Amino acid sequence: MNSIIQSTGVKMFLILTLALLPLGLLALIASLQAIRTADLEKEALLRVAVTQSARKLTTDLASDRTAMMLTANALASGDADIRMCRRLAVFLTSHDREGARYYIYDRSGRRLCGSSRPEPRGLAGESRFTARAVELLPQSGVLVSRARSSNGGIVALAYYSRAYLETITNPATGLQNRQLSLQQGDRTLIVSRPAHDLGGHSSSLSARLDPPDILLTMTLRDPPVTLARMLSLFLPLVMWFAAAAIGWFVVNRLLIRPLVMLRRTVAAYHPGEVLEPMRRIRTPAQEIVALGETFREISEDVATHEAEMAEGLETQRKLTREVHHRVKNNLQIIASLISLHARSAHDPEAVEAYASIQRRVDALSVVHRNHYAELEENRGVGVRSLISELSASLRGTAPAEARRFAIQIDSDNLHISQDVAVPIAFLLTELVELAMASDPYASMRISAHLDSDNANRAILHVSSPALRGSDDMNARIDERYGRVMTGLSRQLRSPLEHDAEIGDYAIAMTVLPDNQAR
């Protein structure tokens, strides 16, 4: 019995029981203040949720309306075909996976294209060309968005179901037991209903969409105030204040101070060190001593694993460098074999074929050599050095009449990954070879500069008078170069743009961040 009374837990329980008795008034004041704070937080959360939902719905409607307007303008100008309607359907379906319904009409009421499913009722033929961009149809349970062509002769309509609207307006905050509704004048469309009745006290907030004549309203039922809820919210706070004020004198020397020192020692820990947390701690509890010993054992294990990982990493780095060195040598051997076979060939077409293959092997070798040079610092492949070395190699293997083909290089200090460098090298090889074949006496400018709108992307430009549009150029692209360049642009996940008037090819490429390219 005496040992039970002397235990730390029983002493803390008796002291706190007597000390918390006069704190009833403090508990009441704290409860009222906490309830007010909870109400304000709930209102702020509801405001954020309805604003976020309205913004998401506005953005999706505006995006779809822009796509519909482009399609309507194309149909109005007579430049469109059935593929534009298919692309519009794919675009709308990407937003509404249940299958967005759209229909395009002209002034005579003739449907030009649209979804295979029947059009919802509620919108008369004469009202299709009204000025409203968005309109609620509560009787059909849909929201209709319209976009007219610039000349007003074509209108595109998109219908959004309740399920789609509920998915879009579903707030990321995850509010439970809520109701969402859209209101336009005297029309009201219930988007989602709560799992339980909203009877009793509830809170509602609205946000205006764009167009501004539609309001999105979110209604949230207040949870019932029960005794258990009051205790669960406010009793721990009172107990914490009481324990912090009174229990400090009991456990300061025994628990708090040793734990603070132990925390500081652990916080200052660096991997590879061995902790000795109990060396400077006096009069700790036995449990804290055991905890300190556990930290010391863990730090010893971590130091051992760190040493093993460092040794394994060094071994892996040596193996990687050896692999890269062997691959580089193999590529050089392949290039030498191709060169030997080219010298023994007598047919001009065979010689050119060997030279073309050698140029592509050299391009891959240049990428691998630059990647191998930057491997130690993990910087990726330098764009400027890659283009310079590749240009010199291409000029060295060019036909005799194109040996004076001038290549000017203008590049920022950029670095790219090997996955990007390989298609870039092949693309430059294709473009330089195409230009040399079209006009061997011309010149070329290759530039690579960071995109001002995206710090993780750069724009590569290849400009030459030999790349201007012509019948001969188009024939070469159709016969050979077009398919290769298209495949390389797909590998880079970026379109290859061609300005035929000035002879410029441009493509975007992903560059490594500055901290990784150092």
C-alpha cells in the first residue's frame, strides 16, 4: 500500500484531482471561448470550400466554352471537318468521364454534330442563340453552357449533369453532411443532397460564378451540442493547463529536465555519430535511462549502416564509370567499322548510306561522351558542349560539297538528362543532314535558350535558308526525314514547329534544375 502511494502516477493523480476542483469556473469560460472559436473556424472553412468549388466550376466551364467557341468558329468559317467535332468530344470527355453531351447547331436549327445521346429537354430551338453563356435547366436536372461563333451563325451547347457538377464542386476540404445548389434568378438546381436531413441549425454561404448571374450555395448542418462533445473539446485543455502549472514542481527534476536534455542531444544528432545522451543528465528516471541507451544503440547501428552504404556507393560509382567507359569504347569501335566499310564501297548511294549511319552513331557517341564527362558531378549533359561537339562531328562526316557548311551556335548554360539528350542529338543530326542535302553551301544557326515562362524548359531553334519550304524540301521530308523527326518529337513530348518562310525549326525540351545542374 505504501509503495502504491509513493509512485509518481498516484501522486500526480491526487495532486491534480485536488488542484482541478477550483478550476470549474475557468473551464466554463474556456468552453465558451472555444465554442466561439470553433464556430469561426467552421465558417472560415465553409467560405474556403464554397469559394474553391465556385472557382473550380468556373474554370472548367470557361475551358470547355473556349474549346466549343473554337470549334464553332471553325465550322462557321468552313475550315473544319468531322475530326474537330471528335476532338471537341474527347476534350469534353476528359473533364466529364461519364460522357459530356454537346450539340452544335446553325441558325436554321440543323444539327452539325454532337453526342449520340439525346439532347436533354428544356431548351427550345429559338432560345439556343440567346446571350446567356450559362443557363440552369432545373426541370431536366442539367446546366447548359453555350458558345456562339464570332459571326453568330453557329452555336455550341454542352450539357452537364448533376453527377458531373457534384464531382467538380466537391470541396477538397471534405466537409460532411453538406448540400450544394446553383441559383440563377428564380431557378434553383440542387447539385448534391446531404446524407442526412439538414433540419435544425445550419450555415449557408454563397459564391458567385462567372457568368456572375449564377450563385453556388453550400449549406452545412451544425453538429448537435452534446455533453460528451463539450467534454471531449474542452476538458483536455483544462487538464493541460492544470498539469502544466502544478505538476511542473513534481516532475521537473525527475522527468522534464532529463527529457529536454535528451531531446536536444537527439536533435543535434548527425548520421554517422554515436550518441551518448546520458553523460550530462543527472537524476533521471530509470525509464529515461533505458531510452537513452536505446538511442545510443540505434546510433551505433546507423553509423555502421552509413559506413556500409558509403562503401557500397563508392563501389557502385566505380562500376558505373566502368560500364560507361566500355560503352563509349564500343561506340567508337562501331564508328570505326562503319568508316572502314564506307571506304571500301564504290556505289555513291552506299557511301552516303554508310555516312548517314556513321553520323547517327557519332551522335549517340557524343551524347554518351558528354554524359560520361559530367557523371562524377551528376550534372546531366551540357547543351552547349553537346551541340558544339555534334556540329563538329557532322561537318567532319559531311559530303565533300558540304564541308564548308557553317554552323553558328548560341546557347545558354543548360543541362539536360540523357533521356532528353539522345533524341535532341538525333533531331539535330536529321536537320543538319537535311539542310546539307538541300543546300550544301548554306549556313545554319542553332540556339538554345531558357523559356521565360517556364524555368524547367528551354526552346531549341534550328534556322537555315536551306530549311525553307520548297518542293524539293517537302519531297525529302515526306520520303525520309519527316517520320523520323515526328517520332523524335513524340519522344520529347513536345511538338516540332516549322516556319517554312524563314526556314526555322523549334522544339521545347526539359532542362535540369539549377541545383541539380551544378
